[in-house]
Amino acid sequence: MLYFSIVGLCFFMASPFSAFGAEKKAPKVVPVKEEMGGLFVTVSNLLPLVLSKADFENKKNAKEISSQMNKLATLTKKMAANTSRFADSDPSIGYISERFAGDIRYAIDMWNTGDRIVPRRILRNVTDYCISCHTRTGKGLHFGQVNLPRAFKSMPALSRAEYLLATRQFEDALKAYEIVLIDTSIAKTNPEGWSTAVHKMLAVTIRVKNDPFLTLEMISRIQDHPDSMPSALQADVAEWRRGAKSWLDEKKSKLENDDQKYLAVVRLMKEADAAALVAPGGALVQHMRASTILHEVLGRVRGGPHYQDMLWRAGESAFYLRNFNLWTLQDIYYEQCARVGGDSDLSKKCFNALEESMVTSYGVTTKNGLPEFIKVRLESISSKLK
């Protein structure tokens, strides 16, 4: 699986002070926007060719695709090497950047053998992982108005929405997803794509916009199209509405500090458990809200009385959201939780969750079926647990 995000577009500088940890010196300023700009432009140029199977396999485009992939490889390698200079404290970021660089290199190697299926599959995931990172919170670098590629108008509706969201054009992305929402042909021929569009709309309104009014409005629009909505989604959407209404009621009280944010996460995850009992996918609003708070705090702090528990909860929310492909890095949070020490019972709990997640991810029945390098990695963690 490609753990991808346009790393720099979602990095934000760490806060110099945390209620959980000690005061930290402000990080050295680096020309991050200039470095990220090249990555941003390269992906923007490459995506339209990747999103269309015909264009990707067209020999006339081979030189351009190869050129853009090589640019991407150079940039991602540089980003992976320099992550610690400008990344926030979220433990997933370094891992993302390294995997991103490695996967782009692998896509190029497969391309050079004449394979067009695997490279496109890897690069096609660009949008999903850009979106995962860009909808982590509302923070991140912005590069102003983006010049849409010539191929944009001819893209299918879903691809247009994906492109806009991947390139941080959130307002236009919401409009594009609304077009998908009312397109009954998409709902009938691609119900999974329709449902994914709905989830990503809410990722924008909740994580990026942090707006309960807009979230409730979008949910109403979703419910305005019962003929398009897959039957399995109806109970979930009803729970989303309840979650959004509850959020609206509490919006007037602000979270003043990190201790209040931590308590809010604990409460939201209890509410998420209750919503999931009513409808399996009904806890989306609570988990998106909880994970947004967690990513924001973990991006600024490393340590403190609640740090290990926050890592555990970040892993739990990521695990819940994995089927929506909105944040698929639960293993990193579980592993960090197991490694940081602190509460030994919680460390073991995180390790067990990591082991279970690995077994699920690799499609095996027990840990004995895991690849050898994963077994070694797990053993290195397990040996240090009390």
C-alpha cells in the first residue's frame, strides 16, 4: 500500500510551547514553501495523465510521464532526507516521507520494465494519500490559485473532484463533489465511488473547515438524494446528522488548552463507540473530529502525561477511518505508543493492536504468516515491553 501524502503541503511549523511538554525552541526557518512548490507543481502536472488510463498508456505521453516521475523521485528523496528540518512532531510524517520516496522509486523501476499497470496503481493513489494528509487538519501551506491543466475538463466528474482536493482547492472540490452527489448515473454504476465522494466531502467540512454548520448542510444535501444513496449508507448518514447536531450545540464553547482538547477527544471517542453500535459507519463525524484534534496536538508536542494515550487514540481513530481511505497510518501510532514507554499495560495494548493490524493488512491469519522483516520489527518492539 502506498503511504502517500504531498508531505510538505501538510507540514506546519511546531508551536514553541505546549501545555503537555516543556517549552521548546522555535525550529530553524527553512525555505520550505519554495521546496514544496516544486513538488506541488510536479504532482499537479502528473495527476491528469495518471487519472486517465488511456492517457497514461498513450505512447505519445510516455516521455512526459517519465520526466515528471523522475522529477518526483528527486524531490521526494530530498524531502525524505530533510523532513526533520521542517516537519511537525506528528510521528507519522517521517514515515510517510520515506515511504513516499521509496514507492515513487518503485513505480519508476516498474515503468522502465514496460509495466504500465503497477506504476499507474501506485501513482493513482496519489490523490487518496494527498487527501488523507491535506484533510488531517485545516493547517498547511497554500500556493494560491492553481492553473488547471488542459486535460481537466475532459476528466470524469470523480477524477475532477479528486484532483481539486489533492491540490488543496477545497472550495472548488466541494462543488465538484456536489456534482457527483446529484449524478444518479455515478450512484448506479459506481456506488463505492459515490460513497467515497460523500466521505471526502465531510473530511473537508469537518477536518479542514472545522464547520458544524457546513457539515450539517452537506449531510442534508446527501439525504436529499435517497435514490442515489446506497442502502447500507442510510443508517450511517442518520448517525452523522446526530453527530453534527451535537457538534453544533457545543461549538460555542471553545477548547482553550491542550488539556481541554485531550478531554474532548476522550468524550468524542466514547460518543463514537455509541454511534458505531447503532450503525457501523455511524461514528464518522466523531472520529474525524477526534483525529483532527489529535493530529493538531501531536503535531506540536512530544511527551507529557497524556502523550501515550493520545497516540493510542490516534491509532484507534485511524483504524476506524481506514475503510474510508482518509487516514491509513494506524500502525505508526500504535508502534510509537508501544515504544514510548510510560504505562506498560497501555504499551502492551498498543503492541497487540499493532500486531493485529499487521495481520489484517497483510491478509494472513496469524502473525506467523507475516513477512520476515515485519516479524523482526515486531520482535524489536516486543523485547522492550515490560
